[in-house]
Amino acid sequence: RIAISSGKGGDGHISFRKEAHVPYGGPDGGNGGKGGSVLIQATPRRIDFKHVPGHVKAQDGGKGKKTKQDGRNGENALLEGPLGP
């Protein structure tokens, strides 16, 4: 049995601009990054899934930051599998 899960998206950031001569600065928080995907690639080098660890997980997305900086996207996980019949 193999458990496969994608990465979760990162949390956004809540912050507001504050400037001396701007009466209503407005929001300036960044979005969280996208979580990574698990990709399955068929290859003739594999004949079964015995080489796969019990849980395959892609990387989570990074947190957003102030000044509209988005979080880092998560890395994808590559899972090699056997070719079909």
C-alpha cells in the first residue's frame, strides 16, 4: 500500500501599508505559495512499485509575506512506475 499526498498551499499574510502622507494605506499582504504535485512517470526501468517508500508527499507551499511578497511554490515529487501491458 502506498500513500500519496500533494503539498498544501501556504498561508497568506495579512498586513496593511502605513505611510506618513497616505491616509488609507490599504492591504499589502502576499498570497501563500502553491503546494507541489505528485507526478507519476512510466519508465521501462521499473517493473513494480516495490522501490517506493510507504508515503510519497510533495513539498508544501511557503507562507506569504508583507509588501505583497508571495510565498514560494512547493517542489513536485516524481514517482517512477512500470509501463502498462
